[in-house]
Amino acid sequence: QIITDEVASWPGVEAGPGERGEFAFKVRGREIGHLHGDRAAHFGFPADVGTKQREEGRVGPHPVAPESVKMGARRIDTAANVRDVIAIMRMNYDRVVVANKT
């Protein structure tokens, strides 16, 4: 709930059920991440961003496409994980907002 409350409070974020049972967060129609209950968060990135996130240990492989650096997953089992998930979603949010200003 902490993640949902924080991310949904950002301007322009739409939060709600996704197409595959996940709880998705979107900005201007682009997903910035989604949750699978209170146990995992999944993200999409450009390849360079995803590579950096993996190298820094912020995300691991996505279960659907573990070889793709464009997708990442993060477990949510500690307060630190909650903070990290929010920070990663904020990074994606900022990328979408900046990209749409140009």
C-alpha cells in the first residue's frame, strides 16, 4: 500500500488493474512499473538503463524474459525494497515526463 499511495500521488499517474492481473502505474499511457501483490515489482527500461540497474543490483531478471536487460524485477520483502521500488518507479516516471516535454 505504501508504494501505491506514493506513486499514485504523482501528477498524471494512473493506477489500476493491468491486463494480466498485475496492478499497473501509467503516465501518459506508458507503464512505469507494476506490482504483483505485495511480493514483486516489474519494470521496463531502455537497454542502457536496464543494464545499469542490473549492474547496480537494483533489479534482477524479469521472470518472463530473464535474458532481456529491458525488463527487470524487484522483490518486495523489506522496507528497503519498498523504498527502492518507489525510487525506480520515480526514475521511470521522470524519464516519461521529460521525454514528453520535448
